[in-house]
Amino acid sequence: MSEKILLIDDEQDFLNIMAERMEARDMNVSTASSAKEGLEKAAAGTFDAVILDLRMPEMDGMEALKILKEKNPDLEVILLTGHATLKDGVEAMKLGALDLLEKPADINTLTERIHSAHAKKLVFFEKKNEEMIKNIMGTKGW
């Protein structure tokens, strides 16, 4: 089963290249060229991970991260930036980001993080399903 990714970045060339590279690794990639568009797509669909640019006009990645995590705390978000600072990294982790990677992101490292996000999502849903089954079994008196 391939990972379903939402890639959000205001640099169209970067967005196209990264989407191609991820699709070549059998990932299902949706793209958005602004944080606002990305938030709309995230609200309308389900994704294993969101890859989010830190610096964008109108709304930066930190603000988008806050909104994404408020709406879906279990969503795995990986931030990308060409201007990483220790402060940004610490803030991103506090807000619930899975990681903050420097652009140009090494595709193997990024792929590894995406696989990790996908695995976390599968474990989360498995635990949730087990709880639902226990609830059903407990209330039915079988």
C-alpha cells in the first residue's frame, strides 16, 4: 500500500520536482501551492503525512502546522525549510511536527520519515480498532 502524501510549498518548481520524485517511489502525492490551499485539501482528505514548507507568503508553515494539528492531532507533519534555525526546530517539535528538514531535502531521508509517519498511522488505527472491538464485545454480552 503506497503512502498518501500532501505536499505544500509555494515554489512551484520545487513542488513539481518533489512530487515527481515521491511518485517515482510509489507514493500517492497531492500538491498545494499555498498554506490556505493545503489546509483545504487536508480538511477534505486523509493523508499519511503532510510535507509543509516553513516559509511561505500569506501564512507560514508554523501557523499552518498549528491549524493542521488542532484539526487532526494524529496527522504527521514534516516541515521543510531553506532557513532552518534551532529555534524553528524546537518550536516545530513543540507544535507536534514529526521533523524539520533542510532544503534541499535528501529524498532518502524524506522517504524514511514518510514511511515512519505511515507506520505510526497504521499502529494508531490498529489500536483504535481494537478499542472499538472491545467496546462492542463488552456491550453485546457475547
